[in-house]
Amino acid sequence: MEGGEHHENQSFSLETILYYLKRSHWFVLGVLFCFLMAHLKLRYATPLFRSTAKVLFKTDDSGGLFNEGSAFQDFGYGYYSPIENEIETLKSRSLMKEVVKNLKLNIVFYDNNGLVPVEKYKDSPLKVTFLQGDSSVYETGARFEIKILSDNHFLIENEKDKFQFEGAFGKPFQTKIGELILTPSGNQVKIKSGRKYILYVYLLEDIVDQYAGSIQVIRANEMSNVLEIGLIDNSIDKATDIVNQVIAQHQQEAIDDHNQVAKNSIRFINDRIGIISKELADVEGDAQAFKTAEKIVDVGSEATIFMETQQEIEKEIVENQIQVKLAEYVNEYISDNQDPTELLPTNLGLSDLSIINGIETYNNLVLERNRILEHSNPKNPVAINLESKILNLQKNLVESLRKYETTLKVRGKQLALQNEKLNKRIQSVPKQEKLLREIQRQQQIKESLYLYLLQKREETAITLSLTVANSRVIDEAHSNGNVVSPNRKNTYLIALILGMVIPFVILFVIRRMNNKIQNREEIESRGLKTLCEIPQSKTKGGNTVFDSKENSALAESFRLLRTNLDFILKINESKCKVVVVTSTIPGEGKSFVSLNLAKSLAIIGKRVLVLGMDLRSPTLNKYLGVPNQIGVSNFIVDADITIDQITMPHPEDQEFDLICSGDIPPNPAELLLHHRVNQLFQHAQERYDYIVVDTPPVGVISDTLLLTGHADMFLYIVRERFTPKKYLKQIIQLKEQKRLPNVQLVLNCAHEKSAYGYNYYGKPAKKKGISKKGERS
């Protein structure tokens, strides 16, 4: 069974190949048509060009690149975000919106003097000015057709709004989008009378969506921070300007983001300086008042050694208190500014590295969240996550500052204790001296803090003035001028593929819809052999179609069938040959072939009997136009009826005898198993050389299979363009199962071009000598 399936698959492949090869002209026409369409597309399609630029970005993993600001890195100079963030920022709608506004990309002129309008970017002869400002056209779209009437006049109209106006260049006129002024652009393109142009004013959001979706940003190499920014457009100049403007706008936004930290730090430092200035003035006034009241001019040199030691301790106390004050200031600032969008001051001089790093991390998160909010809304999951991190970090900073203050205060107490011990050892120092030193210590603290804040303000101002973008352009936008689309090679390649695929699909659908056998090749491609092909009869009616003198294609086909039949069955000359004629379904021509085969055998002197064994639906009598007399069924059920009583000659030429089916019985299958059927065949074989048995279709009922014991050969009739292909599988199964011994296929109603074709296992059948008159030699 597996071998049969393999053979069937091979046959199917061969049949498929033959089917498409015979229709090769379809593919030729398909390719020619698609090539014509491809040529027209290339002829009239708008060419597209690609403009690209390369930009190097500074990031945390830049590996030491861009160190020209390294001298100011201790001032907090240089905020860098990951390269993935830069890619998304470059592709953002908010960035592209600014680019569209700057380049006025929503206002486009077209030259309408050819087959298709051609966009004019920098070479437009006209220029439009909106008196209400460009912002008035961002939310309103319009299309105007302009015709040049003369060097000074024009006609502008809008068919949709039924607007038409004839005006002069340089004079304003009112439209639905506002008041406009149309003027010559002033470039080298001159205004000519009769020329036509189209002015499109697109919605800003539509143009932003178009170019934001078209901008291409890719990483040049996974190991580098170089981004390649590209854009495809029908104008090289426009694509180049857009790419360059995207880079410039991105750099400006990066500078603005960086300056936010510096400006916030300057504001904080100025506030602290104002407070410290007032406190310092108060301390200096206290010192002056004390010296005046106590009449102190100079401090004595008593206890010099103790005083030097005390100075060291007091210096440390001063540093400790400065740190306490700074911690208090920062803690107070955080408590007063809990908004997650506010940045914390940096570079204040805190000595605790963990707090310094925490403030830097806090500012980076705030900047990152602010940047995301520029392109999104507060409900963005990333923004919410960053806000949570900012609030947590804010709490951690407050807690760290409190712990730091506690540590400093503990240290201050220790220093105070040491200082107290020294004071006990210098009891000889006047009380006034100790009070003065206390005032001077407070003065020193205020002065040091004041000078420190002044220094940091200058450093931050320098950082602000040295701010540069976090990227550098390696290659400005440029185009090599090659057409990106349509690609000639790809277009013709696609045309070739479509030219082959479309006919294939059409033929495939036609073939799928037509499931009938079309020719002999479809039969033989499945491993079956046709004994003969019978062309379609051009005559209607009549029991036979040829006589001994006829040489038509139909007559020759039955002579060929007779010759091949005689060749196959020439085993015993004296034995009567029983040829059973069957088919799969009704209407395939069993009775037609049976009668004409009998005729072809009779005209060469053979005694032939046509036996109608289709007991369910008799057709021989209908085909011959005679009444259904007593026949086989009557002979089987009535023992008194003899063969001579049911046998009758052909109603016209009487060259062979007929036995019709008789009355239709209620149990045909049981009758065919009756012993009288054996008697019928025995008596007929004694009288005739050939018995041609007309049987019911084997694909509908199994009556024919009950006659296998009487048959020397089965002629299986297949009708062209009538028999479904699926029934060939049933014939193969019957043949492999040997349920129909010595079965041979006959193709009925074949086309005339193959009517004379015949094949017997790949070679012509050998004919016994047949004279022109049809007599056997």
C-alpha cells in the first residue's frame, strides 16, 4: 500500500508538471504584463532619497570620551543619560514637533504643470506669509490651487470651500485659515504666466506623525555610542534639513536639561548667602560692642602653649559646626521642597560621600522623570516608577542627614569637653578673653561659611557658562543621491515573481475548481494505462455509429479497440471471450461502447452477443429505441424461459444479437448469484465468439463485482471532462486488490487531437492482418 501511495504521489507530480507546461503561454503573458506595470511604476513613481548623519553621544559608559570639560567635573559638570534614552528622545513626537515648526514642514508648494504634482521645497517660486502667525495654521488644514495670471497677479481657489480670489502679490487676502500674503520667493525660479501650483497647509499633528514615524535612529555599533540618524524623503534637501534640525533641537534640549541643575544650585546659594550675611553682621557687631565695653585692645601672650592647643581644637570645632549647619540647611531644603520635580543643590561641601552620592543620584532621577514627562503624561508607568524611587531616596537622604547631624553633634560634644579641660588649665586667662574668643569663634564660623558659599556660587556660574551638549556631530546629514525607492532591480524582480505567481494561482484555482479528467495524460500520470481513446460522437441518436465502409475517427478508434482487445485476449482461439464493460458512475458511455465494440467485432465475422446485465437501470433498450422485452431477469426467475426466447438480433443491421436486462427486479444482487446466471453464460459461450456484457457502474453498486468469475476482461470506461479525478484512486484500488481481473481503461469522448492515440504498455498494439474491407485474413 505504501508503494502505491508513493507511485500516486509521483504520478500526481508528473500530472501537475504537464498541466502547467501545457499552459506556459499564461506565464509568458503574465511576466510581460507585470514587466509593463513595473515599467510604468518606475516611469511615474516619485523617487525617494535617504539622508543620514552620525552623532557621538557621551554616556556613563563612554570610556573616557569627551574629556574637554574634565577640569570642571568636580563642579558637577556633565549629566549623561543612557544611549537607549537618547534613541527614544530622537524619535519622540515632541522633538519632531519643534522641528516641523522650525522648518515649516506643514506648508508645502507643488508644481502642478505635469502629469503628477511635484513638490517644491527650496526651489518654490512662491512664498506664503500668515499675518496671524504660523501658529494659526497648526490646527487647520487647507488646499489651494494657484494660477499665475501675470507677473503681479494670481488666481487662488479652494474647490472644497468654494473659495476663489484674484489678487496681487504682496497684498493680504482672507481665507478660512486666516489672512495670507502671497509673494514671489525671490529665488532663481521666475514666475511665469499660466503656471499652476498647489499650496497645501497640513495639520501639524499629521506632519509630526508622518516624520516621527519615518525618522530612523540606529546604533552604529553595539560597542560604541555612535548613532546613525536617517530619513527617507522625496527631496534630498528636505531630508537633510530635517535630520540636521533634529540633531540641533536635541542638543539644545540636552543643554536646557543640564542648566536646570546649575540654575537651581545658584538660587539656593544666593538664599543662603543672604541669611549668612545678616548673621555675620550681627556677630561682628557683638564683637565690636564687647571690645568697647570691656576696653580690650590686645590679647596677652599668657599660656601660649595651651592656647595653641586650644586653637587646634577650636578649628576642628569650627569645621564640625560648619558641617552641622550645612546638614541642617540641606535637610531644611528637602523638607520645604518635597516636589519630585525639584532638584537639590550640589557641591555645598558636605564631607559625607554617601550623602553627596545620594544627592547626585536624586538629581539624575528628577531629570530623567522630567524628561519623560515632556514626552508623556504623569500616568506613564516609567514616570510613576521614577517618582517612587525619588520619594524613597528623599526619605533616605533625610534619614542620612539626621544621622550625620547626630554624629557631628556627638563629635562636637567631645571637642567641647576637650576644650573645657584646656580652659581649666588656663584659669589665669581673663574672663574677658574667653568671652571675646567665643564671639570671635562665631564670627569665624560665619565668615568661613560666607566665603565658602561665594566660592561655590562662582564655580556654579562657571559650570553654567561652560555647558555644552551631550553629543557631537561626526558627520552632518548628507545623501549620496542614489534612489532608495522605487528600486529598479527589486521592482523588476517582484514583477518577474508576480508574473509567475499570478498565472500559477489562476491556473491552480481553475484546476481545483475543475475536478474532472481532462485527457489521457492525467490517467497515465497515475500509473494507469488506457487501452484506447474514443472520440466524441458528432451524431445524435442511432444504435451504432459506423459501418464496415466508414473511416471516421470514431470508427477507427473502435477498430483500434477491437485490435488491442484481440491482441490481449488471444490466448485460446476456440474459447468464447467474455468482455465486461463497466464504469464508475452513470453517463460515462458503457452502453455506447458495448454496442459499438460488438459492431466492430461483428463486421469481421465474429459471432457477438451483447448481454444487458444492468438489472437496476436498463439502458440498452433505451439506447436502441426498442421496448424492454423479456430478458435476463425474466430468464433467471422463470425456469421455463429459454435463451432463444430472450435473444433478439440487432434491430437494424442484425450483425450481432442482443439480450436485454428484462423487467427490473426488487433484488438484483441476489438474482446475479442465481445458478441460472451460470447457465446463461454457458449456453451463450457455446454459441458466440464474443460476449459483451453491459453492467451497472461499479462505483455506485457492487453488482458488477459478482460477474468477475465469468469475465475474461473488464473494459473500464472513463469519460473525458465528465468522470471526477477522485474515482481514478478507486480504479487503482480495485486493480491492486484484484477485484476486477484483467481490467483495461477506455477513455471515452476524447478530444479529436488525441483521438487516434493509443498505447499498450508504452507501444502500439500488434494487429493481426486486417483488410481494408474489415475482413479477417
